[in-house]
Amino acid sequence: MDRGFNVLLYRDFYKIDETAVREYQRDERRKVEDLSAYVLEADTIDAQTVIKKIFPHQNVDVFISHSHDDRDLATQLAIDLKEKLGIIAFVDSSVWGSADDLLRKIDDKHCWDADLGIYRYSDRNRTTAHVHMILATALQQMIDRADTLFFLNTDKSLSTKHSVKSSEKTLSPWIHMELMFSSMVRTKLRPSLEHKRMMDSVHGSVAHEAPLKHLTALGHYDLVVWMVKAAGLRGKAAINVLYNDH
């Protein structure tokens, strides 16, 4: 990752094509179905195989971190970036959104006690830990590979109730992990970039740190202006415009 942006995007002012969003999300669900088939057939689940099945592309331009409630907004942004600027975006919910489906299938196969008619508690704890660790690793690898991180800063992703001055909080453990990791991950200068710098919540309402100081603020208007200004450019060339202006 080279840079991250704290994107203040307003749902009410960003047009969402519901048909295109549903089609995009159907494609993501197919990956989960393929992954589920692999998980159920394999005697031993290989973490790297899981990661490759979730997202086969080795490189992406933008990693989009967002709240579960902003999934359609994040999906539409990914669609717009690809269609208008040729930018390949990774929507993080394509990974953590599959956690429950994966766990259910694994638990049905490996943790269900048919005699008692219940799931074995200790076995379920282990499968949950393994799946969450695998998915967290997949997300961290995608952040590391991406040029840029977009954090969609909305009233759904951050908790105003738990946040205090200079210390933002989120109720999503996934957002917490992504922001913490992105604040510590090594920065890698994009080869094509010529500039001077060398460089959903869980039950129980657990408030996690949401570090934003390492992210460059990008307002709704700034995002729209960039997409218009970079029209005609593709991929990394379009991102260059964003980096140069901000």
C-alpha cells in the first residue's frame, strides 16, 4: 500500500444503480459458493487456497474498507472506478461477508452432533477462530498489495456515541483490523507514480479503535471532482491525478 484516504461519502448524494450492484454482488457470491464447495470437499483446508479462491487477482489498485450497511455504496463506487477510470477495486465485504456462510457450512459438516442435535461448542470455537484468521489474513494481503486504501467514513462505519475528540471508534472488528493494519503496513512507492514523497458491528457493541490520522481526508465533492478530472485516464494514471491533487 502506498497511501490511504479517509473518504467522506454521502449515500444520499451518490447515485446507486441497484441492478448493476446486485449483478456485481452475485458474482461475489459465486466465489463464495466455489469456496464453500472446496471447503466441504477438502480434508484439510489450505489458507492460501482459500485466499486465492476468494479473490484470484494478485494486484488491485484500490482497497475499499466500509461498513456492512454501506455495502451497496462501496459496490457502486467499485463499479464506477472500473467503468470510468479503469481502476480495479477490492470491496472488503466480498471477504468478511462470506464468513458466516463459510462457518455455517463447516460447522454443519464438522461440528454437528447428530445424536444430541446440537453443535459441539469447543469445535465451533476452533472453526470460528480458523475462519476469521484466514479471512483476516486475506484482507491484510489485499491491503498490502493495493496501491491505495479508501475508507468510507459514514455514520455507519464510525460510532459517534463511542468516539471522543482525536479518538475515533468503530463497532466493526473488521474495520478496526483494516485501519490498524493499514496504519502499520509498509508503504510501497507505486512504480508508475512520479512525485517527491518517498514514501459490522458485533453483538455487544464493542467499540474498537479506528485510527484515521494516517489517511488523507477526501470529501464527497473532492472524490467527484477527481473522477471527472481523471476521465479519459485509466488505472494508475487516474490514481496519479488523485495523489498529485491531494
